[in-house]
Amino acid sequence: MTKTLKTAGCAIAALLATTTLATAQDCADPIKVGVLHSLSGSMAISETTLKDVMLMLIEQQNAAGGLLGCQIEAVVVDPASDWPLFAEKARELLTVNEVDVIFGNWTSVSRKSVLPVLEELNGLLFYPVQYEGEESSKNVFYTGAAPNQQAIPAVDYFLEELGVEKFALLGTDYVYPRTTNNILQAYLMDKGIAEEDIFVNYTPFGQSDWATIVGDVVALGEDGMQVGVISTINGDANIGFYKELAAANVSADDIPVVAFSVGEEELSGLDTSNLVGHLAAWNYFMSADTPENADFIAKWQDFIGSTDRVTNDPMEAHYIGFNMWVQAVEAAGTTDVDAVSDAMIGQTFPNLTGGMATMLPNHHLTKPVLIGEIRADGQFDIISQTEPVEGDAWTDFLPESAVLTSDWKDLKCGMYNTETQTCVQLTSNY
Amino acid sequence: MLRLLIALAVFAGLSLPATAQSQTLQSILQPVADEIADPSRASVGAALDALVASGLPQVTPFLEAWSDKGVWQRDADGAFFYGQAAGGELTLTDIDTGAETVVPATGHTELRPNGGVRRVIGTTLVQFQLSDPDLTRRLSAIDSLARRPDADQLAPLLASIDEEPDPALKARKIQLANILTVTFADDPADRIAAIDSLSTDTSIEARAVLNQILTTGITATPGAPVGNVARILTVGDDLTPAAAYDLLVTGDLAPPATAPNAIRDALAANIVDGRAGGIPTAQLGDPALREAAYATLAAAGTVPPLVTAQDQADAIAAHTFAAIYAEGDAAITDAARAALTSAETRVAAAQFADLTLDALSLASIYFLAAIGLAITFGVMGVINMSHGEFIMMGAYTGFVVQQFVPDYTVSIIVALPLAFAITFAAGVAMERLVIRHLYHRPLETLLATFGISIALQQLAKNIFGTQARPLTSPGWLDGALIFSDVIQISYIRVAIFVLALLFLGLIVFVLKRTRLGLEVRAVTQNRGMAASMGIDPDRINMLTFGLGSGIAGIAGVAIGLYAQVTSEMGAAYIVQSFMTVVVGGVGNVWGTLAGATLIGFLQKGIEFLNPSNTLAAQTYMVLFIILFIQFRPKGIVAQKGRAAAD
Amino acid sequence: MTQGFLVTNRSVRWFLMCLAIFTAVVAFGSEASGAGLFSTSLVKTLGKTLCLCLVAIAMDVVWGYCGILSLGHFAFFGIGGYAVGMWLMYARTEGIVLSSLSGQTIPPTPSEVSDAIGSQIFGVVGSAQFPLIWSFAHSLPLQLLMVVLVPGLLALVFGWLAFRSRVTGVYLSILTQAMTLALSLYLFQNDSGLRGNNGLSGLQNIPGYEQTSQATISLMFFLASALALALGYVLFAWVVAGKMGSVIKGIRDNEARVRFLGYRVEGFKLFVFTLTAVVAGIAGALYYPQAGIINPAEIAPIASIYLAVWVAIGGRGRLYGAVIGAAFVSLVSSWFTGGGAPNLNLGFYTVQWTDWWLVLLGVSFVAVTLFFPKGIGGVFDYLVRKPS
């Protein structure tokens, strides 16, 4: 099996060598980048795109002369949406293929599965998806949004701009919605929303029977308050949900819905007429009007060979993450994990939406928060954009984690208790 | 202030239209250009005031266009235009003169007011639209009014009722006027009369306004409560002791409770010679010793005294806790309470009716998904694990048809028989190629069809991708059948219900009234005997299998219309379908109907009891079914006779 | 007795010999022994495969020998994993918490320690309270007892209810599938107290052996899995041999006749069902520390159906068939889905096995059921015993 993986790696290397100008192949130790995204199974639809983005970025870097005078070689493996397999493949990447860095994962549970392996073997992972926070590993750089970079600003928008007084937190029953909703509940209560004005509901993956839940949400308005829905509903289930909302004659003006998991990729090829006017909060929208973004979209559509393909938030995260890693390697002069990790902190790179992203000592990025309104063509009208917000690994709105902080630069600890002034643990919480 | 200005503006706009002619809308907009270009709900009012105060006739169309994202701003000088973008071109219309120019879109920005701002604009527009000759404008005014009721709008609303030509809208206006009267009228008698009129109204708006009057706050007082008392609360039943004590603390009626962390921190801050409060720190892992140490420190006055549980209980006992209405007038709150109680009784009945509708709808979906399975299982004793994939196949057929037939109504009419035909053919093929060879090995049929199931699922993924595909329902199935604010059901579900009834009738007809049905029933009862009577069991098997699969295909189209089409959609229904068949009793259409009804109602019932966790409802339902089968292994409608002894 | 049984049972001796050779080769070639022929991840994969073989022979006994097509044995496997996972998580977290609290001037109270462990473990799912089911998690012996007890009791109660009501055949299959579904739905909930969709993770880090390398730990688990498989094989071979084995096979072939002969069919079925559930639990307890993570997706009904598929492909009614099936299908499947198999270029279309493997598996499974009901093991029989 290991041998076959090597073959696969060689095949891809060969592919790259033909597509790019093989200049510096005389490198003694080629730089290897592991790509750990599911190419089959339920997550393939989201993650395959990210694999393609990585191949594009590597190809571009090689065309621009590679890194440290060497060509970069991509090692692509398929963990098949199977969480234990993520750990196994990560181990293979680090021990058999001996990659210098891994870009990968989508779901939180897959990240939790990979974490012990990364920390044991001192690997380096760039994780590109918005997540629930409450974690900071020495070996992971989180290029997606922490809750305070997506959920909290969206709720602020609801409170301030839309005047929402009553909240329905609807989510698919897994860790990201659970934790995010816990944080939001604490935050809303902090903001003076009474506990009985927050309705929380969890549904299974792929839920299709939404009539009762939509009815419950509409009924929330019976005490005369403006109702808003914060949706962490995942994937396919969204379709039925928005259909049912439309069937109940609920427009975005009556009950606005802001979604954290609905982006361009999810909307592409769908009938979006039921969704128009509803909101989504991300750090990137394809409709962002900057020259960098126009360039990125053009290169992406050129690479993939189709002008129908959309770009989305996790793709931008990989774009920033990869470029920062390249800068850090150049600054450190080596791909050694510890040296690169140290060099990563403080790296800056331009966002596709304008402004600069900075890597913070807690391994999170500064990101602007964008709120978009869904258009009929599946794109988003950006109606609000904040200044860059610093990602916070440990939320300030839950009492247990409010006292925790992460600082890999001075404190050298990802879970530091500021009250007792001790490092709770050096490994991460999995 | 804003209201005053609006009133003034209305006055000015009505009486002195000529005076404002010297101004242009552009000149009024420019001083507030920033606010127009990047508005916020809280601050847009000033800009709107200025616009309305101008009294210009162009204001209304401008506000409407602005709200609909039809206004563009030229970046160079900040001038506003109506704009229509097409490709890279932009058709600009001057907001004052109406002159059109075509320019490149670059250098111009579309204004996108957010939902909150749009609502404020809508409220501002109400006064202009209430008596507008255009019905849609009047409707939109009423919608805005309902979303943001406002004291000043009561008078114009009342004034507009008499002239309203549309009877439905007139009724709606009267209802809204009542609701506004309840909150905003000056005379308590008017308010009470309006409140009484709401006692039969189950709409959410009516209950909302009543609930607002009945808003209470909890207070703690040493003696009798003051104000319009809703009721006296008992600590323990209405209020947890912790919450009650918190209330006392926030009211400065009791000292804050000492948190365990505070004890630890206080001890840590007062360590003398390795001892805190006279006790060696090493022993302070024991909670009792910690409290003792703290008590010593408190006695010495170094830390605030410990508030014990007893202290807290005493403090709670010494106070009266009461819910006090925010509305001071007891007559009004009494009337509102009476009206709300009466309305809520109606609402409860309506909710029950709504739940029944939801349950019926779910039952009809389960029935459609399961009936095909019931036929094959009943007649042939064969478990078809790939039944779910036939459902999926039907749904994808619908999707493919919609790619070629753009008209949704026609495409559904084409898709239904086509889905039946395709899945019928697939079912017959499967029966001929696989099932036929495994008739005496039912467990192996189960596994072989499972093999087909995973192959078909993966095939669908390879062909259509893993992403959900849309199956769009025709326009006439959009929306919902609305009985009241509480009782409503989407047309698509009604259609599925009708479809289920249709199939029930059809299958019963085929089984009871046709030659094929007779033969099918004969084979079901005794295969050998039927064969000796000249019936060809092979042919019957093939046809029933095809029929069962074909119905699954149609169910797929129906399910795809209301939910999503994915390669895994069949898998989501297969276990439910099995349970429906098994619970209902095998080999009987009525049994499947009973099973689907039981499961549908049960699931909705459990969801009603535990609305925040749909997953738990499903778990309990499966557990119930397991238990049910233990006690009635043959299902609700048990088969009798020889066929029962499988 | 056992001696004689081993002597009379040639296949058991052959199997044990093959297993011993295989184990020795892997052990001496592993990184832990210095040879480095087999990478740690490969050793882990092979160790896990042995556990799958163990649960497959349990499935073979209950289905191939006793005729009960249980679609719930992977649920018992998962329960075993959860039981051992609870201790692993608790003990690991306790170590972390104690070392972080030890720096404080005032020693922590027991409730502070348990709160800290709770918020560490359940912080991920937004809670800090220990649910009741974690009552024994602090103790390894108790939790190991749970590995055996929970699947055993569940199987006993469930089996008693089902067999008592004479639920048989496909009905029983569906009932066991419903049980699996209920269990996985329950575990998917965050309120279940077992961390919902995230499940229990970091299980490869064994508390008390933090300094031991994963190469050594993986080898230890590999050896333990091999030993468990050997013992399980001997146990089941003994169960299905002899008089009891004949009764069990009789139940498979015609339950009514065995009942008329005066045997208490329900008792035998219940015994087989419970015993195999316990063995499945043990296999799971060995499997998940090697996999590193257990979550409800592992227990989904489809996993139990795959278990039946392995046994059917390997060949029912012969223990080595189940072993061959489980090892062959799971390894081949990870070879195909791992991108190991070269793509097949048909000229007009390139078959990518990551996409097409499941289609191939499904079709070949139908083919096996139709044409080779005895599975791979049947071919084996044909080769060993000359056709008479």
C-alpha cells in the first residue's frame, strides 16, 4: 500500500513536471506538500475543489521558480470522508511520504482525528474551513474563521442592522453548530436577549421534513418581536429548509436567515429563487470587487477549464495559507516544521477581499467579515464588510474558555489559563 | 422628531406642491449622500426625514427604487441615478428629469440597502402608499405597517379604510387598525374594545400585540409588591432559588453569594507561612477545610463573610417575588388576559389540527415510499434493499427531464410516467437477472439487493455528482394552503397527499378488481396452488416487482419535489420504509397504510413533545417500533392463513 | 478435551499456524523491532484488519452456523470501542488536568478536578457535566468489564425479546437493523453524553505510556489482536464442533424440526447471539485504540451490512472463510479507494477506481451470491479436498 502511494505521488509529480517547466529538479530533497482532502464519500463535493486549488497553487509556485530553488511536489491522498482514515492517511503522509506540510481537512471531527498524529510526529497542518474554535494546536494553522470572525459579527448585524429581538438557532446536529450555538447563546444573553427568546433546534444530516420546524420558527413571532434565524444547517438539508420557508410565505423581510454553511459552491447549480434576500456570513465572497480576486477567479477558471466554476471562502483560506507558508519557508530558509511555525507568526498576505491578513500568535488569521445577500444567480451581494477581525481561539463568551488564551510566540502554549497563569496543556484538546 | 417631520411633510406635500418646485431631488440627496450610499437602520432616519420634508413627488419612486436596489451612484461626483445594468453597460436615468444615458458600469456603484434599512424605508413609504391607486403598492404598505407598527400610522390607516375598494385588503386594514388601536390609542376604552375584538383572532399579529401588553418583569420586594401585579411567584416552582437570589443581589437586597473560585482565590491571596486561615495549604484540597479556613479569614475581617446556603434561603424567604405588568392599567391587562386566553384556546386547537396535517403529510410520504416495497415483500417474500435506489432513480429521472423540458408543469407531467417506466423496467430487469435465482434464499436476496443498492448509489454519484440536484416544482405548487396563521400546509405536501391517495385507490383497484390482482392475490396466498390453477407465478412475480419498483420511481419524483435529490436519498427512506411495512403487517395494502399512519403520527407526536431535538424523536420512534414488533410480530394488520406461516 | 478437539480439527491447526507465521513476520519486520520493513501505519492497518476478522468470525457463527442474519453486530463492536474509549479519554485527560493543576498554590478539590476533566472532554460539545454513563470511566477494570457486559446484556435482552416472540428470518434482520439505527441515532445526539458526532478521539495515546512510541504501541496492539483472533477462533471452532454445533446448525437448516426434537431453540439462539456479541465487543475494544477515533458513523447500519458482505464473500459456515472475507475485502477496498489501483483506460472512458470501486464491489457481491454461494472459502475447500 505504501508503495502504491509512492507511485501515486510519483505520478502526480510527473504530471506536474510535464505541465510546468521542470527547472530545479536536481534538488536533493524535494519539497513535498501533502493534500489531505476527501476525494470520495460524502465530503468529496466540498473537498475535491480544495484539492484542485492546492494543485493550482503549487503549479503556480513552481512556474514562478519553486521554493528555495526546488520544485514543490504535491502528494494527494484520499481519506474518503472516513474520519479514522484521516488519521491513518496523515500518518502515512508524515512517515512514508515525509511531506513538509499538509493542507487539508474540512470537518471538525476529521481535524480532531488527525490532531494526535500531527502532534506525535510534529507535522504541520493548514486547516481552511470555518470552525467552532476552542482549540489551538502547535501544529495547526487555522486559516478559516473562528466563531468571532463569522458567527458573532453576523449576530451583531442581526441585532444592530436588522433589529432582531428573537433568535432561532437552527443547526445540524454535530459539533460545529453545537459549539457555535452555545457561544451565540451566551453572547446573546450577554446582549440582553432573554433565554426564552432563543429557540434552539438540531436536526440530523440530510433532514428533509422541515414543515414543523418552520412552523415553530414562524410562531416565535407571536409575542410581537422581530425573529431572525441563525442557520448552521449543513449541506443538502438547506434545500428543504429554504423550500419550506418559501412555501410558508416567509420572505427574508419577515424572518431573515443568516447561514454559516451556505456559500457559492453550495448554491451553484441550484434553484436559488427561494433563497433570494437571505443572508450568509463569510470572510470571502466571489463577488468581492478587487483586482486580486478578479485575478484569482480568472486563474482558477483557467486551471479547472470551466468558466462556470465558482470560488468560495475555504479556497481563499488555502490561497492565503499556502502563500503565507511559502513566505515563511523563504524567511526560515528551510521547511523544518519548528522553524517554519515560528516564521509563520506575523506573516502578512493580501486578502482577496482587500486589506491584509496577518497570522496571529494563536495560529489564527485576521479576517474581514462579510455579510452577503443571496442573489438569484447564486452569487452574493456584499452588504456589509467589517475591518479585519482577529481570530480568537478561545471564545470570550463561555465562562470556561474566557480565561483561556493561546500564544505560540511568547507563552509557547495553546491553552494558557490567564487566571492561574499556567499552561493547561501543550498538546491540543481532542 | 421624525414623526413630526413626516407629518409636516405630508401636510406640505398635500397643500403646497408648488413651493418645492425650485428644489431637485438630487440637491436634497447630496447633503445626505453618505447616509444614502451606506445606510444603517439606526441612522437612515435623518436622511429620510430630509427627503420627505422636501415634499417632492419624485421621493416616492426614488425610495421604492432605492429599496429594490435600483439606484446607482456615480463614484466621481456622488450623483445618484436610477440604473439598469446589462452586461458591462449601465442605463442611467436621471432621478429628476428622467433623461436616460448609457454608460459603462465601471465607475458606478449599486446601492444595496440591507434588510433593516429597507424596512425603515418601507415604513416611510406607508403614508404615500396607503391610498395609492395601485393595489400592489397598498399591499406593500400594509405589509410594512404590519412589520413595524407605529403610533403615527394609526390615523392615516383609519382614514384609508373607508375608501378601500378591495374587500380583502379592507378587512386586513380593519384588522391592522384594531391591532394598532390596542397599543397606540389614547382612550383606554377604545383600547379595551379593540382588545375584546381580538379574542377570536388566532393570527400571530393579534397574539403578538396582546402578549406585548401582558409583558411582565419580575421584581423582589421586602413587603407587598407594587404596581400592576400579574401574580405572586413561589420560589422553587416559578423561580429557581438561584435565580431568586440573583434577583435580590441585583436589587441590592442581599450580598452576593460567595463562589467556590472566590473562596480559592481569597485563600490563595492570604497565605501566611504556608497556611491560609490557619490550615496548611496542602490540606486545602478538602472542600470542608477550605470553608473552615475561609470562615477564619472572614472572622478576622480580611475577607467578606461567607454567604451560606442558609443565609440565601433566609434572604429569599424574607422577600416577595412577583411578576409585574409593564402596562400600568389593570383594566387593560385584564381585558388582554381574557382575550389572549380565549385566543390561545383556539390556537391550541389549531395547533393540534396543524400537527395532524403535518403528520398526515409525513404519513403519506412514508406510504408512497413504502407501498412499492410492501407489494414486493408481501407477494414474493423478498426483501428489496435497493428499493431506496429506485426512489432515487425516479427523482433523478425528474431532474433529467427538467434539463430538457424547461416548463416545470410539463416536465412533471412527463417525469411521472417516465419515472414509472424507467424504474418498472429496472425492476423487471433486476427480477429476471438476480431475484429469480434466489427465491428460496430470502436472506441472500436481502444481501444481493444490498449489493445492487451500493452499486446503484455509486453509479448515481459518478453520473450526477455528490451534490444535491434541484427538482423544481411548478409555480402552482408554490406557497401553502393557509387556513390561518397556525394551520397551513404547503401545496406540494397536499399534492403528495393526493398522490398517495391516488395510488392507494389504484392499487386497491388493481388488486381487487382486475385479473392481474386476482392472480397476484392467489400467488400471495399459495404459490404452488396458484401455479396448479394455471397461473404463471414467474410472470406474476415479474410484474409485481416491476409495479413495486415503478411506484418507488413515482415516489422519488414526489419526494424530490419537496426535499432534495441526492444519491443517498434512497438510503434515507429505506429503513423507514421497512419499518412501515413490518409495523403495518406484510402483504396488505391497508397494513402499509396503517403502518405509515402510525409512524407518521408517532414521529410528529414525539417531535411535538420535544421540539428542539428532531434526532431524539427519531431515536425514540425506532425504539418504539422495536418494542411494537416484539408484541405484535406480524404487524397491525396481521396476515391470516397459510401464507402467515412463512 | 480441547487437546482432542484440536487434533481432530485440522482447519484450526492450519489457521493457527498461518496466523502465527503472519504475526511473526509482521512483528519482526515492524519498525518497533528495528527492521522497518513494515511502517507503523501498515502495522496499524494489519492490526485493525485482525480485529475485523475477529468480528467477522463472530458474524459467521451467528449467521453462517446459526442462520440468524444479524445486522447489528457492528453495533456491538462499536459499543466495545466506546467502552474502552471512555476510559482512554478519561485517564488521558485526568493526567493532563492533574499536571496542570499541580502548579497551583492551593491543591484542587476533587470536584474542581472532575469539573476540569469534564470541561476538557465535553468542552468540544459545549458542556462540562459528566453524564451518568461515565460513572465508571475512571477505572480501567470496570470499563473493561463494560466492554463485555454492555454488548452482552444488550444482546441478551434484545435477543430474549426477539426470540421469545419468534421473530425470525428477514424480520429479525430488520429488527436488528432498527436496533443499530436507534443506537447510532442516539450516539449522534450531543445529549447522549458520548460527544455526539465527534465521538471519542485521541484513543491511540495510551495513558501511562505517553513516552512509548506509536511504533511500539501499534505492535503491542497488533500482537494483542492476533492473540484475540486466535483465541476467538479456537473458541468458536469449539462451539460449532461437537453436539452443540450440530444443534446450532440444525436450527439454521430447520428451526421447527429442532424444536420438535425437544431442544430449547430459543436458549441456543440466545447463547450464540450473546456470545458473538461479546466477542464483537472485545474486537471493537482492540480495534478503536488502533484507529484512534470512534464516532457514531462507525456504527451506522451500513457497517453491519458490510460485515455480512465480508462473511458472504469469504464463505459462510466456515470460520476461515469469514477471516478471508474480512481481510480480503477490507484490504482490497482500502487499496482501491486509497488510489492504489491503477486507473483503467477503456479508450473512451477512464475508470477511476476511487469512483468505481463501490460499483465493482456491489456487482461482484451480487455475482458471489448468485454463482458462488460458498464464497472464496468454497474455492479453498475445493482445492484442499478433492471433489468427491
